[in-house]
Amino acid sequence: MKKRDMNRDWIATARTLSEALPYLQRYDGAIVVIKFGGHAMGSDEAMETFARDVVLLRQVGVNPVIVHGGGPMINQMLDKLDIKSDFVGGKRVTDAATMEVVEMVLSGRVNKRIVQAINAQGGRAVGLSGKDANLITCDPADPTLGLVGNPSQVDPAILHTLFRDDAIPVIAPLGAGRDGETYNINGDTAAGAIAAALKADRLLLLTDVDGVRDASGEVVTELTSDQIREMTKEGTIAGGMIPKTETALAAIEGGVRAVVILDGRAPNAVLLELYTEHGAGSLIRPK
């Protein structure tokens, strides 16, 4: 396991355009799927910074795809509407009434806020959900959880169309069932499935921690899939990090070149990861 130099004074080192240019060209034509969520979504300032970074990615030839969450906003709306939720094993049961709120918040309020932020920075963002153009077809994740789904099929044709039109897809994690149901999908799971279908160069999972930590508590900045499995077996990877590393492993097995788990609260986290030698967060590769 390697530990990359985490010095973040990268902007100061790019004193001339000729010094910065090799970094800006390194992902020309690449597809980068970004799971955007957590506290990075709550602040207007953080949203503006993220949107500016995404527009810059597109300007230097990257094809970014944004998949977002929205759990806190869903909770606020359910409370406002006095809709009570049941939980099984700590997971919310999504009945029909809850699903209506989930779709309204994710496809409406949250999705359009991100779209508007990107467009305000000069981008051409297009909001959609996994239900649009048969992007994500779902099977039930667990019958006891109601309308919670796992992607069983992803058709990325609409995303390639948007790439050709110089647009930035912003995707709400919803999918359609085989009988027309609407399913709520975990945001990380949706991002991983979309990244695999696109054979993306990178899947960036923005979260509220700064990466995978080893037994001593230090962030490990480069790992392989086998090391992730071993650390999970040993109990070093535990709790909320397990679903994220499971998403990373599934994405890599699906053809994604590498996955990074990084702190979305850090300013310019996406740019730091993609355009510096030291990167940010924990980079996970197949071998």
C-alpha cells in the first residue's frame, strides 16, 4: 500500500501555462463519473466551487457525469409532510407515499439545483434520472424495503448523446422496474453501475471522510482490490466505509479503470485528484 504525497499547494507550482498544460491534457476524452453528496451539497459556496470545477473539466476535454444523492433533503420533506417512515435493519422502507416524495426531491429540487449551479458557471448541464431513456432498469433490492432497487441493466446511450452535444449529465438515482415501478437507488450504487456501463476512466466517490484508513488511522492513498478485501476481512475497513468500498470493487470488476474515495468537503477535491501527481483521497485499482 502506497501513501501519496498529500501536499495540496498544486496551484502555486503551476507558475506558467506550459507547466500546467500537461496536467490539463492528461484526461482529454476521458469519462469521469462523480458521485456528489454529503455535506458538499449543503453549502451554496461548496456547490458553486464544485460546479466551477465540473465546467473546467468539460472545457479541458473530460466528459463528466454527475450522480447525486439527497438523503437529508428527503428527510426534511418527509418531516414537513408528516410522512412517517419505518426502518428495517437501519434502512428506510420506501412505500408508495415515500417514493413520491423521494422522486419529487431528487428529480426536482436537488437535481435542478445542481443543474442550475453548473449552468451558472458557463456549463451546459442536463438533468435526468435513471428512468429517462431507459438509463437504469432495476430489480427489488430487498422485498422488506419496498421500492428500493438495485440496477440490473444500464443503457448509457443517452449519456453518449449528451457527450456529443457538449452537455454534462446530472443524474438522480432513480430507476424503473420491469413492470413500470419507480425505484429509489443508493447514490453510490447508481454511480458505480453507470460508471461500469460507461467503462469510465475514473469513478470519484465524494464523501464526508478523506479516504480509506489503515489500522493506524492513516489515509491509504493507493490500494488494490485484493488489499481492500483483506482490510475488510481484518475489520480495518468497517461501518459506513464498507458500502463505498463494495461499490468501488463492483465498479472495477465492471470495467472502471480506477475508483477514488475522497473528501468532497475539501475545496477543489476533484481537480486535486485528477490533475496533481499526489492526488487526493484513496485510489483503488484492480492490481
